[in-house]
Amino acid sequence: MAKEAAGRLFRKGLNCAQSVFAAHSEMTGISVTDSLKITTGFGAGMAMMQKTCGAVAGAYMVIGAKYGRVNPDDEKARDKTYGLIEEFNRRFIELHGSLDCRELMGVDLKTKEGAEEAEQGAYFEKKCGSYVDDAEKILDELL
């Protein structure tokens, strides 16, 4: 199951986006290696910018890989993709209150104080691990 795979990848030290997207490599047809490369820059809210949560971004890519359009005239595929992402967002926000990494973490990782607090409090393991798990749970329900 993808949820367990994502959790394993995350516990190995891969970022949130990598863990969510690579866990679905069989479904997407993109190798684990390529999935990990593609999503490297999405961790910690887009390369440590603390914007959209990487687990959320990884989930968007999974949904797009399964339902996204390749033809600009394929409005049905676009609408299905947008609808699933909208529902994913609703459920994730219901659980965590935000899609924004900085809000979810509660610290600014770009400051020395914020980075130290996150490190000392094991925020990545505790908080981000739950975001990866919940992103996977929501994906399992939607896909």
C-alpha cells in the first residue's frame, strides 16, 4: 500500500514530496528513482521556502499523473483533476488547518531560531510525518 511506502521513504530521510509521489511509482509509471529526482525541490514547502506543503504538492502530482490531461481540449480530464485536488485540499485543511508549510510547521525555517526549534522539537519527524501519512490517507480515499 502506498501509505506504508510513503512512510518508509520519509523515515529514511527523503522529503515529504518525494515520499508521497515516489510511493505511487507503480501507478504513475514513473520509476522510483525518477520520481525522487523530479520531486527533490518540492520539500519543505518548495525548496525550503515554506510555501505549499511538499506532501500536498506530491499528492497533486499523483492526481495529475493519474487523471491529468495531455490534450488542451480535454476539459473533462482537467476538470476531474481540479475537482480531485479541490477535494484533497478541503480534507487536508479540515485535518490541519492549512496547506502552507510555514503555518503547518509553526516556525520559519529560514531563521536560525526557527531552524533550531524545528530540529530540537523533531518537527520534521513528528509534524511532517503526519502530513505525509494524511496526504496518503486522503489519496487512498480519492483514487
